[in-house]
Amino acid sequence: MASLAEIAKRVAANALSSYTGRPASLSGAQPAGSPSSSLLDVARRVGSAALASQVGRLPGGAPTAVSELAGLTAPAPGQNALAVGGVPTLAGLPGFSAPGSGAAANYDRQFTESLGRARSGIETQLRNALTEVGRQEASQLQAVGQLPGEYARLADLARAQVNETTTNADAALAATGVQGLAPAGTGAAPLLSAMALGQATQQAGVPLLDLGVRDTAGRARGGLEQAKLSAFERIDSEERQYAAQRAAEERDNAMRVAQMQYEAKVAQTRAANDMKMAQFEAAQRQQTARDEAAQANALRDQDFQRDIFKLELGAKLRGSPGATSGNFGALEVSAKKGSAIASSAADKYRDDSAYRLFVSAINQARAGDDEVTLDQLTAQFTAKYPKANRNAMSLAMYDVLGAGK
Amino acid sequence: MASLLDYYQPTGPSSAFTQADINARAGEQAEDAGLSQTLLKRQFETRTLPDLVNRQAGRGAFFSSASSNALNRAGEDYVTESADVSRLLQRSLANLSRNRILAGLGVSI
């Protein structure tokens, strides 16, 4: 006959296999002789299996991370959780030149160099132009200096021509042989004095020409200097415009950075909230699984207590000589309540006459010499007392035989 | 790229043209003056004087004071016209010399 511990093991194994869907082996799961605690232990294992099925992990495995439950990728140690999601960096934006970046600095340098080239080019042009002005001035002054000599040469030439003409005229007149002609060399005398006056007038204009040359060269120099200033002013203006434009770009960039930081912060907050929500839901799921497991444990415990009660009754009955079967109503209540009901029922049935009669019949049968089974005795008693209460008879059998008498 | 030429331009035509023109005009003036004086000289010596002498001789007054006066006036006219050509040539050449300088300064004559 199977021992009570072995029966309890079998019951628990059946319960476990009904949960896990596969045959369970409980060999060595609990020491023999402590069936009650062993069954609770088995029930705890069953509850753990139920909990594990809720969270998708087998018992004994590594603890499940909340982030895995929430479907998140765990960040590396020391890494911002949001960086895993790929918060875009400024350098990755199309067409964006961060302040101080290589492209912007290169552009600034090129612009500054071009301005420097423009300035130096204008300086060179001015230097060349001033040299040319100086050369022209010297040339003009030299020409002005030569003017008096030129005037004198032309005047001498003209006087020589006049004298030659006068000589020719005098010779031609003398050749006619006419007497009383004017003295030779007097024909052009008034004209020569007039020409001398004209030459003096021409000479008087030379100093004014000299002044004019110097004045014109000075104006040219002033104009060149003014042109240089205007060109430099234009370059400076371009530089100021460029600086203002760069400053505006920097402001735009700063605004974009601030905007992105704000959006990243919003995304961080949202992600943190999602993480908290996921953690909360995961904790809720775990709590629900724990509650269900505890409930299942309690139910298993009740079932086991009830089974134990029935098994103990049956074992006591079967352990008595001649006992082959028992008749017990199903106890659908808890072990404690069932026990109370049972004791109450026992008290009630002990007062029944059938109880007393059946006890005496059993005692007589045990005292007699004839071998009679419990079934035969029951049949005889039932035939003699057809209306005898069966529960009272069962209680009588339990009291007489279950006590080991 | 800014250039000084964007801000400074000498006014007037290039002085080289003016210089060439002045040189040409000087040559032309001298040529015209020489031609005029040659014509005046030929006119006086080969036409005016012979015509005047022949006319006075034909009238029988060759040695009269009227004849010498007429010859003197003809001689003065010749000398005056010829000397005026020389004087105008001298003035023109002097003006051209001055204009050459003014043209170099960019002054339009």
C-alpha cells in the first residue's frame, strides 16, 4: 500500500503537470515524513511557474530587467539613455555650419584674405598712379621750362625772316634804278617792335603755366588719394556688412541650437515619462502575477488540505481489517471549514441509534470467530436495518476502526 | 574687386592725339607761311615792280617823285604782308608750344 507521503507526492505531481503541461518529476523534491510542508513547497513552485509564465521567463533565470519588459534598449554604463535613440547632433544637419567649425572659419579666412588683397591691390595702384603723376608733372614742368627758349627761338626766326624780306625788298627796289627811294632797312621797323611786345606777352604766361602744371598734378594726387579713401571705405563697408551677416548667422545658429536643445529636452522628458510608465506597467504586471500566484497557492493549499483530509480518512479506513471501501461526500469547502463540519456531523451522528447499533455489530463481528469483511457486515446490517443512516454507519466505522482498535 | 580706376578717370582725350595734332598743325602752319612768303616775294619782284616801272616809263614819269613814292608804297606793302606772315607763324608756333603743354595737363584747347 502506498504511503501517505507517496500519495501526496503523486497528487502534487499531477497538479504541477496540469500547470506546466508536461510530466513533472518530484523525486527528491522534499524529504519524506513532512507531507504538509512538502506540498506547500510544491505549490510555491507551481506559483513560481505561473509567475514565470506571466513575465516570459523560466524560474531560476536571471532577473528580468524592466527596460527589457518595456521594449527599450538598455544604455551602456555612463551613457545617456536618450543618446541611444539617436538625438541628432548639430554637425549632422544639412547646410549647417556650426560656429567655429572648419567650413565657417575657412570662409571667414578667405573673405578676410580677399579684403586684404583688395586693400594691398589698391595701395599698389595708388603707388603706381602717383608715380605716373609725378613723372608727368616733371615732364610738363620741363616743357614749361623750355617754353621761354622756344619763344625766343621762334621770335628770332620770325625777325630773321622779316629782315630777309626787308633786304630782298630793298634790293629789288634799288634794282629799278628809281631815285628818291626810302632808306634801306626801314620797312619793317614798327612791325618788329610789335613782335617784341608779343614775345614779352608770351614769356609772361610761362610762370602761370608752371603754376597750372603743379596745380593739376596736385589735383591729380588729391583725386587719387580720395579714390583710395573711397575704395577703402567700400571695402570697409563690405567688411562691416559681412561681419553683420556673420553675426546674424551666429544668432540664427544659436536660435537653432536652442530650439534643438529644447526639442531634445522635450524628447528626454517624454522618453523618461514613457520609461516610468513602462516601469509602472511592468511592476503592475509583476504584482498581478504575484497576486494570481498567491491566489493559486491558496487554492492549491485548500485543495491539498481537502485531499489530505480525504486521503487520511481513506487511509484510516483502508488500514482497518476488512475495510475495502469508504463512502465520503465531497468536501467542497476549505479544510478548516470541512473539519468543523465534519466534527459537527460526527457529534450529530454519534447520537444516532444506527451509530450505536453498528458499533456494537462491528465489535461483535470482531469479537466473533467468523471471518467477515466490512462489506459483508455492512450488507447484513443494512438488510437488518434498511433505514439506518449511512453517515452514522461511516462514523461508527471510523471511530471503531480508524482509531486502530 | 575695387579699383582706383573706378574712382579716378582723367578728363578729356588722350594727350597723345593732341600732341600729334599739334605737331601736324605746326608743320602745316610753317608750310603755309613759307608758301605765302614765296608767293608774296614772287608777286613783288616779278610782277608788281616790273608792272609799276613799265607803267611809269610809259607815261614818261619814270624819274618823277610820284614814281618813287609809288615804289616805296609797293615795297612797304610787300614787307608788311610778308612780315605779318612771319609774325603770325611765330605766334601760331608759340601757341602750339603752349598748347602742347596744356594738352599734357589734360586741358582741352
